[in-house]
Amino acid sequence: MIRPILTACCVLDRKKAKVGSQSRKTITEEGLHLLARRLAVACYSIGTMPDHLSALQLILTGDPALIAIVRLSLGVSFAAVVLAAAIGMPIGALLALTKFPGRTILVVLLNAMMGLPPVVVGLALYLLLSRSGPLGDLGILFTPTAMVVAQTVLILPIIAALTRQTVEDLWVEYRDELSAMNVAAVGRMTTLLWDARFSLLTALLAGFGRAAAEVGAVMIVGGNIDGFTRTMTTAVALETSKGNLPLAMGLGAVLILIVLAINAIAWGTGVWSQRLTG
Amino acid sequence: MRGPLSDLPLVLEGVSLQAGATTILDRICLTIAPGAPTLIVGPNGSGKTSLLRLCMGLAAPTSGRISWGSRTDPTPTRRAFVFQRPVMLRRAAAANVTYALAQAGAPRSQRTVRAAALLGRVGLANRAQRPARLLSGGEQQRLALARALARDPELLLLDEPTANLDPAATRAVEEIVLAAAQSGIKIVMASHDLGQVRRLAGEVLFLARGRLCERAGTSDFLDHPSTPEARAFLRGDLVI
């Protein structure tokens, strides 16, 4: 990886030497070595995290670059969950409570879309958001906004499909009671969504887990730009391909720990509040 | 919001209900007008629950015609239903009642006060903030009654509300039902407990195999049943 850059630099240097021919000294062996070393350091520090520190040290010392990456990852995935829930839950509830021709096909399609490949979502959004694409004027490609959009698209089917299943099951139990109380369509939707809140928490967690663990879509539409769109997953992919395995493993461990912690907290709140409300 | 609409009299004309080849209700003709509580009596599977569901408008008859106050629109306006196993919403007892009040169109400003009054009426004032699903079976049934009364009904339909309750809880429910009847609400209630019939009923509808076999005053029915099915049922024979 370094050799071609080095060659290019040498060529450039020779050209420079020819242009300013009188005063320039010729490139010596030592000079070349020095240049190579500097380039190597430059290449490695493209990722701002110091590679001589172990992953554990990075975590323990609260490395600002690492924290920024974690914060961006969580922020993007959290925003995606909120957006996908705001759109997906009403869709799921609507699908659970209405009957229309083609509903079964839609349900099957929605369930199938739970397994949407992230890279395909990334590619599709890339084509939409790139300069020449139909939404190119928005200028959001390679920004966190595009990453939020990508993850929203990715987890919307998960949240909508799980909501549909939950609400439909609950509707069987509630149908007579709500009909006897003459509850209108919108009221049914909101009542069922609210009364299914503990089950729906699981749907949200499934969505969050998928978003936080996904690398393909954010890589393509985010671009893995250091300090701007680099997330934990894209950083792990990068560090692995660079051969910086300790750092990759450290980031991976952080990712797993965070997902674990969020699930534990959510599960705990769920159990606790379920005990309170029955 | 409701205006002068009334759900009474409830009239069933030649109403039949079929599920596939099975006849659940067979050409029922019936008029329910204001008055003393009507108890629907009959063995299991005689069609008591189905008849009540049709009366509520929760199901549509296969043939025949049902009207509420001469309207055929099944939307419940001034009638309410208490199920054998009521479904409690996952919120506090008081919130269950305010929910019913909201659905019945009560103004927001009155809901809290009226919910408290209704909970007092069913003896659950001290359970207002308990989650409804954590109440005992008898308390849940009383909460279901409070929710039904929140609709300010003229017609209250109850499907064996005491079937799963112990005697104390049964007595509490019966007292609420009697008080409701005395306040002018028409009660139509399914039961297979003859003691309950004697305690509550003003008149009895006897159903067997989906047919309305007998309609009589309580003591007439209990002491001088006119059909062989009713005689067998009262003797304690198995009527199929």
C-alpha cells in the first residue's frame, strides 16, 4: 500500500528537482528512507487513534476520538430507531387492523423486508442521494443525515412487521371489549399500541440492534470519513483491513458491550413497569 | 353528543345465526323494553352468549332483523356489555373508567370526577390507582361494571358476569347490578345459576338448542315451567 505512494512521491520530487534544477540537492538514499518512514506514519495516522495504544487503554483512558465514534454510532442508530418507530408503528398497527385486497401480500413482503441486505439499501440510497441522483440536490450524501436515513430504511420493516404481529395478536383479545365501547379506528390503533407498549419495546430493541450492528449501509452512504461519518462498525472494518486487529477487536468489544447494556436496561425497565401495570 | 337517541326497545325479528352448517340461534323473536331485569337461562351451548352478542351488535345475524329504538345501525349508543372474562386495559383502574368515559363522549373536564364516582359506586374507590390487571377476578368484574356504567346505558347486557367468582364477589356484582336496575337501567343477563335467577330476575328467557323455548315471570318459570326442556333443566337433568 505504501510502495506506490512512495514511488509517486519520488517521481514528484524528481520533477520538482528538475524544475528548480540549480539549487535542489539530489535525492540521497537516506532522504528516501526518511520519506518512506514519514509516509508510513502519515498513512497510519489517517485514523486519528494512536495505534500504539491497545484497545483496552483506549477505552480506559476515554480516548476522545473513540468517544466521538461511539457517540456518532449511537446517535445515528438512535435517531434511526426514533424515525422508524414514528413511521413503522402506525403502519404496522394500520396493517393489523385493516382488511383490504392484497393485504396478505403486503404482510409477506413486509416480513421479507426484515432481512433487507444493508449494502443493497446503501447502494439504493447512494444512487438516490448522489449528485446526479434524483435527490442529489439535498447534498446529504456522506453526512450523518444520510446514515440516519439509510438505517431508518433498514429497520423500518422490522419495526413495522413486529408491530403488526403484536397489535394483531392483541386485537384478538381486545376486539369485543373495544367494539362494545364503540372505539373508533384511530382510537383502536392508539389504544392497542399503548397497551402493547412492553412488547413493542422488543421491536424497538430489535431495530436498534440491527441498526447499531450494520456496516454496509452506513459505509456506502456515510463514506467512513474520519471524525465525521466514522461509526464503530465502519471503524472495525477499516482497522481490520489495515491489520490493526487489537484496535478492531477493542471497538468490536465496545460495540457488543453497548448493545448488551442497552438491551439489559430496556429489558429491566420492561419487567419493572410490567410488574407495576400488570 | 348522543342527543335523544335511545337503544330501547330492542327488537329481534326472526333472528337466526349460523356458523357453517350449525344453527346457533333459530328464528328468535324478542322485544326488550324497559322494566325489571331479564335473565337468559339455558344449558351450555344453548346460545345465550350468541344472543347477547347479537343484542349488543357485536355480531350480525345470518338472517332476520335487529333494531335498537327502531334504528338498525348496530353502533352502540346507550347500551353497554359486561363480558364473562372482561379485558382490562393495561393501565390503572381509574384510567380504565376514564377511557370508557372518553369513548362515551364525556367532556374531558368531567371525566376524573365521574370516574371517581363510578369507582365508588362499584366499591373500588380505594383501588383507583392500582393497575387494573393486578386486581382480583371479582374486582376486575366490578371494574368492568364501572366501565359499562360509564357509558350511561339504558340497556346493560351481561354475559354470566359471576361465572368465575366466589360467593362474596358474586354478591358484590349482584348488588351493583340490582342497584343499576333500580336506577332505571334495563338489565339483560345470561346465567345458569338458578339461585341468581331467583335473586335478580323480573322475567326469564329460557333458551335450548338455539331456540327461545319460554319467556315467563321468574316465579312462573321456576315453579311451573311449561316446556319439557325447561322442566328437565330445572330438575337438573342434562339438557342437550
